[in-house]
Amino acid sequence: MLARRIATALEPRYSIAQETRRRERQVWLDTFDWRLHSAGLVLRQLSTGSGRGGHSMGVTGSRPSAELVLTTDAGEQVASAPLGSPRWPALLDAIPAGALRDRLDPVAGVRALLPLARAEGTMTLFRVLDGEHKTVARLRLEVASLAQPVGGTLPARLVLTPVRGYQPDTDRAARLLAAADGLVPGSRSVFQAVLANTGRQPGDYRDKVAVTLPAPAPARAAVAGVLLGLADTIEANVGFVIRDVDIEFLHDLRVAVRRTRSALKLAGDVLPRDLAARFAPEFKWLGDLTTPTRDLDVNLAGFGDLAGRLRAAAPADLEPLRVQLAQRRVTERRKLLRGLRSARFAELMTAWRAALDDAAAARPRRGRHQGPDAGTVAADRIGRAYRRVVKRGAAISAAGTAGGPPAEDMHSLRKRCKELRYLLEFFGSLYEPAALRRAVKDLKGLQDCLGEFQDAQVQRDEIREFATQMLTQRATQGTRRHHRPAPPGPGELAAAPRRWQPAPAGPGAGELAATLLAMGELTARLDAQQRRARAEVAGRFGEFAEAGVLRTLGIGGRAAMS
Amino acid sequence: MKIFATYNIKGGVGKTSAAVNLAYLAGEAGYRTLLWDLDPQAAASYVFRVRPRVKGGAKGLIRGARPLGDAIKGTDFDLLDLLPADFTYRNMDLALDKAKKPARQLSRLLGPLAGEYDIVFLDCPPSISLVSENILHAVHTLLVPIIPTTLSERTFDQLTGFIDSLNGSRPEVLAFFSMVDRRKRLHRDITERLPASRPGIASATIPAMTLVEQMAVRRAPVPAFAPRSAAAQRYRELWAELRTRSGTADPATPG
């Protein structure tokens, strides 16, 4: 029917000849946080029911059963790659190395590709022929309906591709098609139709949470709103953490927990009595539960980089450490999953939501004050957090210790900076966007320096811990070997009497030594990184203090709170 | 990028049929392939239904008025493009003669296409001229169709002697028997005897078959309209031999 309409539109100058028609399944993919969409890209997996294309005008080479096609929002093809039998979600390494993966890598990074929607239908390829019956263009007609997550119709899609050297014919054919009844030049992409059907909105997941209420609203409702948003983030990520889809889910969950704890600590007093005291220990438990796995995720993700920086040792020397990290991650994830699947976690989230809903909705009892407003609380808490940063920072600068301040002071200043940052995020919408951006930027310079120091510190501590573990393990294995020699093999009994011998230093001693030496070199590199950060911190703090964050935000002196 | 040419001093020996079918098979095997129809008679362009016209003609191409790539046309087949013939190619010698280093002009023109194509086939006009000399300098393997007659031994020796006399880079020669009629005793004798005494002769032979002649009627390569035919099979054997002898690596893009 549609083919007839196309043919009529092109007559008499061109005719069409059907080349193939096949059932086709399409899956649209993006990361959980819409990274591809934000970069103006659309990724589709196309697969045929039979697993063979049968395309291409007599050229009979075998074709892959599935193909990943990356296009721009406007539908222009960027890259494609054949695919075996993919199972989504999957990380980028499921895609064969090549142009497509290279293009996706800087966009998606460590994030997994998740299926957004699946459609099924038919794909028909036509050749557009001129008077000589020469192919001057190809037409691809896709007619599909959504199958998942919901059913729905999609507009039929017609793609005209020029054959090299025949662009004028393609342009003419495009004009003829555009003038035909019922055919509209594609301004609205099929992807948008997919989203409209599924009810998804690009950017419907964000890992940032801010109050949405105006400054005069009660602070209690504003803070409860922030905490509800954070609870949403925790719950949006937890299922993916359990399935180990990618490491960023745990990161986002963990940050939401940390923000929740900070909000309770810094502004929990505006919530109904006891709420903060009741829930703070539970969120500490949840935060602690996620720490070991997250640390291992970070180490494993950055492992290649770290190994690549070795100079005296070879990257391969570190392989036993990588194996150790990976094994440890398996153990730690088991503990994490037990926690996330526990009744304790389920009850925490249910009770927490109920309490926040009450807090957000509760009206003060007659005759009682409804509590401070959001604007006043924001100014007060940001002011206090800022002064804590300034106090710690000034102490560090004044001490002027040779080689920089001690590690504990750096860590403590970092925590204060984080608190200020979270408050700026929670209450950010109450301030001028430009002023807020500047305030965050001023703070970020200092935070980056402190973060670099602390990350290196954590890594150093871990390396030391792993080195101890490796040596202990080896000692244990050595003892076992000494007491339990391998049983004699077939034919060995007739040989000379076997004597008990101490376990040999054995293969692996050299390997272990190389690994430990490489770990030593890494420690030295991390130490150098820390020295740099230490030397910089006073200067960075000076810049931050001079910038005057409170002034930027228009927060005056010591805010008084009723 | 490997460059092959089908060449013979004589006309009507199966040059164009070989160029068209081998280029098609290269595309089918996954090589990005270009066929340049250098013969002003434009038989290869006709088979692929491409108008034998190049803007600016031979002179424009050789002067570099426009890049060679602008004149390329896609055929009806994946991975196979065509640089069509133009009637002005009959004067290509004159245009070449006016250029600097006239015997190296085709190599220079093809250079920029190296990133775009894995294989180029040149379908050459029958002659010994400046064009032929250009071709001999540009190609890796020269495919020479020979009709098995008493003179074929002499023709082959003349050609290899001529190539050996060239200065600079010289192509490998791969001759193959074309238009072979197994019913003729002479054809049988020569196709069996000559390869034993001459190393540059392919063991694959192309028979004289109406199906090969049908290419001009069907306007498509034999393996496209009769993929299971004996003629298609013979061209496949010749393609396999050419690929092995020329040391052509596997294609980067699977077909």
C-alpha cells in the first residue's frame, strides 16, 4: 500500500524495485543518565528474525545477525558495527572494537547501555531506478510498532540514500516524495515518537537534587522535599546495583546516601522532632555498607591507568594485585547485596518515605509557629558551613608546616568543604544561577586539590593492606604445602623412597616480589601526588577565601535564626 | 590498495568481461573496489548502466582540474564503484604527453584513492601506447587474456619481454586463457602445454560461453545474474588465483 504510494510519487521519472523485505527488531539504547541523548546521538540495534540479511543486489557475503547503528538526532549515520547476540544492558566492551566503540567511549564511558524501548516490524529495501534501470538511490521503508516497555504505533519511516555520483537524482526523488500525499519530510524523529509512547523524558533521571520551593516556604517542607528526591535516587539505583549493571549506579546511590546524611546533620533540626536522630544511624549503616565495593570499583576502573604509569616495573607485574582486587570485590559485593536485599533496608526506605511525606505535608498545630522559612535556613546553614571551612583552612595556612599540613587536617577540611558544597546544591535554586555557579566554581578548585590528596591516601592505605594480605596468604599456603605434600602420582611408588622436604620457595615467589616492588613504585607515585596537593592547598584556600562565596550569594554576616 | 589491469594488445579477447566479473567478485568478497573503464568504447560502463561521460574529459582528469573521486559513480552493487569511460579517452595519449613525467600520470591520479579503495581494476583499451606504459607502471598485477592459438606463445613472450625491458617498477604478469573452446583440439593442447613451460600463466581458464556474451544483454556481471553457472565458477577460480598470486590481504570490512 505504502510502496504503491511511493512508486506513484516517483513516476514517471523513476521506478522502484523491491530488493529485500524482512522482519526487523529495533532496540533503542542509552545510558541510565541519558548521556547519548545529551550528546545529540541515537543508538539503535537492528536485528532480523532469520539472522541473515540477504541484502545487496546479488552480493552474497554473509551479514551479521544484528547491527548497532549510531545516528545523530537528525538521522545522519555516524557509525555502525556488527553484533553477535547481545544481551542488554551491557558495557561498551560488548561492542566490537572499531569506529562505533571509539565514538561511544568518550560519551558513555563506564556506563552501561540500557534498552529504552523495543519495536518490531518490517524493513523493506527498494532500489530507485532511472530510465536506464540504473540504481540511483536506495529507499529503506521501516514500518514498526513498539513492543516494549509498552505497545504503541510508530510513524513509518522512509530513508532515501544516494548512490555515489547520483546526488542530483536523489535530490529530485526526495522532492517528488516530499510533494506526495501522506508523506512528510521527517522533522520529528522516530526516537521522539518512541519516547512519547513510553512516557519517558530525556533527562528524567538526574543525580542532583535541589529544593523546588520558593524561599518563603517553610524550611521543613523544603528539606523534606530534598530528602524525598534523594530517596528517589537511592531507589532508582538500587535494582541496578543488585544486578551489577555498571559501577556508576552504586556511586549515585552512595552519593545520595551521603547527601542524605549531610542534610540530616546540617538541616535535620528543621524536621519534626527526633526524625534526624532516628534515621541518621540507619543511613550511616547504609553508607558504610557501600564503601568497600565502591572503593574496589574505583581501583579496578582506574587500574589500567595506574599500571600504565609505572616506569621501573612492568604493568604486568601488577596483575596479581588486579586479581586480588577482583576477588575481593566478589566477596564485598556479596555483603553489599545481603544488605540491600535485607528487611532492614526495605523497612528503612518505607519508614523514611512515610516520615518525610508527613513532614512535607504536616501543618503546624493551631497557634504554633510553622518554623523558619527555607531562605532563612539556607542563608544560616550556608553561612555556618562556610565559616567552618574558613576556620579550618585558615588554621592549615597559618600552621605553615614544612611539606604542608598533616593528612588529618586535610581530610577534615575536605569534609567541611563537602558539607558546604551539598548545602549549595540543596538550596541552590534559592539563589541567582550565575552567582551559584561562581560560588561552586570557587569551592571546586579547593575541593579538587583536597580530593586528589585524599584519593591518593586511600589508595596508599589499600596498597599497604593488600601487600600484607598477599604476604600472609603466601605464608599460609607455604605452611600447608609443607605439611601436606602432593600424593604420589601413578608409577612413582616404585621409585626411590620419598623424603619429606620443606615446601620450596616455589614459583610465584619471584612473581610476588615483582608485584610488591611494582606496588612500592605506585606508592611512591601516589606520595608525589600527595606532596603536590599538599603544597598547593594553602594557595587554593587563599583563592577560595578571597572569592567571598557568601558575598557572591548575597548572604550577609551572621544570619540570625529564630 | 592493489591495482590490477586487464590488458592485451589485441581487442576482443575478453578483457572487459574479465575486468567486470573480477571487480564484481572483489566487491562481493568484501573489498572496496573501483573499476576504471579506460576504454573509449565504454563496454564496462555499458554493462553497469553508467553513462560514459566524465566532466572535463581525459584532459580535465589528467590536468587535475577536478579530483578523480568526483567522477566516480556507484554501481548497483555494494562496495563496487565505477569510474566511467569517456569518448575523449581516445585522445588520452595526447593529454598524457603534455603532462610532466607522462608515463607516471595514472599512478599519480590513483594515489589519493588509496584510503577509499582496497582494489582498483583498470579495463584497458587494446593498444601499445603511452596509456599502456602508464598502466604498466601503475599496476601490481597485469592480467592478460590469451586466446589459445598457435601464436599465443609468441604473444605472451613478446609481452613479458616488453615488460622486462621497462625501467622502474614492473608489474607481475598473470596471463589466462580466454574464450577457450574445449571442443577444439588446438585449444585443449595449448591450454595444457603452455602453463607447464611458462610460470606466469593461470591454471584457471575462461571458456567461450554464450553466458559471458549475455553480460551485454543482461547488463550485469555473470556471477550477479547466473551465480551458479559454470562461467561464474571459472571467474571465481581466476579471482582466487589472482588474489593468492598478488598476495592480496583479507578485506578489512566483511562483505
